[in-house]
Amino acid sequence: MIRQETLHRLRAFFGSRWYIALVAGLILLGHTTVFVGGRPLFGGYQEFIFVGLMVLTLYAACFVCNDLRFLIMPVISFIFLVPLEHSPNVPYHSRFYIEPLPLTLIIVLGVLLIGCLCWFCFRNRHIAKRIPYAKPIFLSMAVFCGALFFNGAFSSYYTVADTVYPISFALSLLLIYALFSAYTRFDETAFDYFMSCLVGAGLLICAELLLAYLTGGVRFADGRVVKESVMLGWGVWTAIGGMLAFLMPACFYFAYAHRRGWVFWLLGLLEYACILLSQSRGGLLVGTGILALCLLRLCLGGANRKQNRILTGALAVAGLCVAALFFKPLLGILQNYLTAGLDDNGRFAIWKKGWDNFIDYPIFGAGFYNSFINEDWPKEVYPYLYHNTLIQLLASGGILAFGAYCYHRFCTVRLVLRRPNVRKTFLGICILALILFSLLDVLFFNTYPTIIYALMLLFMEKSEEITERM
């Protein structure tokens, strides 16, 4: 039996930022391929070594904890483990994860993790809370996911994959929301722990991107960044910039009133700098607007408002000085942005194709698969998407899916505006970044952002209860 003092220390560790840092470190090590003598260390299986260690920590947590918060960081950041050479995305199209040995390892680790979670739920069944099925947010998510299951019905493009794809989307929204709603103790520490996980995930992306620059993964030619080389295993430049814009406001939540707020202010600025390095025009456009909104909120209120005003003023002066002193290196980073300008990069043609599909199949849409074919896109990963949430819903799911999304969006806006508090404000800014960026790209319909999105909505709901108890 574990002594009570040891049990208390273990629970404190799993509920601390030290555990968040440990998970981020294991994921970074698993993501980074080290070559020795021209061969990859661990035979190129480094992600399985370090994710295995992470699963062992989760196994221990499931046996000692009575609060599921320890799972937040692994759940929102596991995707960042994928190394570049094993990327199933464009242009690598690696089939590494469906080869016999890697697939077997994935199944074994998955079964172990599911078994641990089942034991955790069974052991803590007496403290499980009822899932808020009837609350507007959960209900609107359920209606939205239900509408997606009808995508492409009765269209000539329909395929079985159109039914399979919404399952992953529904699981990432409904199951994650329900699981954490039932087994998380929502108090002041839980909310700050969640926001710390968002900060940790953003810094993890920054570390991976900076390593890519420092180790030569990102290439330069003629004094400018080769945009196509700005890639990490889990996503290309657009996903990198979009995810950083999505996560960045969490840093400024701590800058608002935390006693070391200036540290988090600088971390938020670091994430913005990495958005610039990502070469994502959409990320830079949305990230700049979100940064301005966060800084405005910091200057208007909060215990650190005087400090934040000074930092913001210093930022403006420092920006001018850096631009003057490092003009040429900065020009190399910015050259791709300047060259591309307002070029739509083929999006207008994509959106027109989506609109035409909606006109042909206005009720249920033309489906996610086959209605928009790109020969270079591996369909076993995701369907090729329309780079705009609204067009995507109309084209793939028709009026039914679009209407369900509007209902869900109405519920989220009402949640943000009802009984406002600082927690909801900064999470609302995070969600705003996701919504705006997804008008230019596909982030909303990828699985990993929707997991984070579901948790954000849950903690926004629960923040009202926390405020009422204070």
C-alpha cells in the first residue's frame, strides 16, 4: 500500500506544472530524431520510446489520482509527437504508422492507456458527476455532430468514408467534453492548470519550430526562407501558425494578473514571433489581430495593467529598434509574406468549387470525400478540405450542417457574453482565433484542435460556477 504522505505528493505532482513540463519534454524528445553515424537513434522509433514513458506516467496517475486533470496535457499535445520523417501528410505521405510493427505498438499502447482510464473511471465512480446533456453547449455540439453524419447523403459523390470521418470529429468533441466534465474537479487551481497546459502546448510548438530552424530543417535560399521547408511531422506551416495563434492568448491570461505576469507576457510574445517564423500568412494575419486584442485587454484592466502598459510601450520602441538593426535578416523572414501579398493561393477557385457543390446538393451537401479531389492528397489521413469553415459546411453538409453549426456558434457566443469574467475572456479570444483562422484554412476540421476546443468550452462553462463560489 502507498503511504498517505507519498500518495499526497504524487497527486500534487500530477496536478502541478512540473508534470506539464515532463509531458512536454517527453513529446519534444519523441518528436526529435537524433542521428548517430548517419543512422537514427533508437532505430527511428524514438516516438514510441518516449510516448511509452508518458503512458507509464499516466498509468501511475490513474492509480493514485482522483481528478482527471493530469490527462489534459497529454490529450492536447500528443499529436505534436509525430516526427517529420514519419509524417503521413503532404509531401512525405509516410505509411510508417500502418506498417505491422508500428501499428502493433500503437495498438498495445492504446489498449494500455484505455485500460488505465477504465480503471480510473471505475475506481472513482463514486465521485463522477453527471454529464450536462441538456446544457446548451453540449446539446449544440451533439446536434452539430449529428448533422455531420448526414453529409453527402443522396449525392452521387457519397462514400462510406463520409460516415466514418464524422466519428473522429464527434469523439474529439463529445467524448472529450463528457469525460473531463465527469471526472475533473473544477476549482481555481483546475482552471489555472488548464491554462498552463495551453501555454505548455504553445511553447512545445515553439521549441519544435525553433529546433527546425537551428538544425537546418528549415532551409534558406537567396536570403529568404524556403516556405515549403517549414514543416513539422504533424503539420505544415499553416497548421503551425494557426495553432500558435489559437494557443497564444493563454499566455496573456497569466500576464493579466499573475504575480510573475511579465514572464508570461514575454512568452506570449515568443509565440507571436514563432507565428512570424512559421511563414503562415493566415497565422500572421489572425495572430497580429489577436495579439493586439490581448494587449488592449491587458492595458485596460487587471492587477498588472501598469506593468503591461509599460511592456507594451517598450515593445513598440523595441520593435522599431530591431527593425532598424536587423533589417536584412528580418527581410529574409518577411520576404515570403511580401512576395505573396494578397494572392489568394487558389482559395477563390476552391471556394467556387465548394459553392457549386452546395448548389448541386443544397440539403445534405456533396460529402467530405470525393466531392473535392486532389490527386496528391492521401485520403486515409483526412479528406481534402475547402479552406473555409462556412464553405466547407455548405459544400459537404449542406443546409443541415450549416444550420447546426450556426446554432452551436450562437450558443458559444452567448456563453462568452453571459456573466463575463477574465477566464472566459481569454478563452473566448482563443476560440475567436480558431474561428477566424479557419475562414482561411482547415484547422477546425482537424482532430487535434477540436479536442482543445471542446475543453475550452467546458472550462468556460465551469468558470461561471467557479466565479459564483468565490
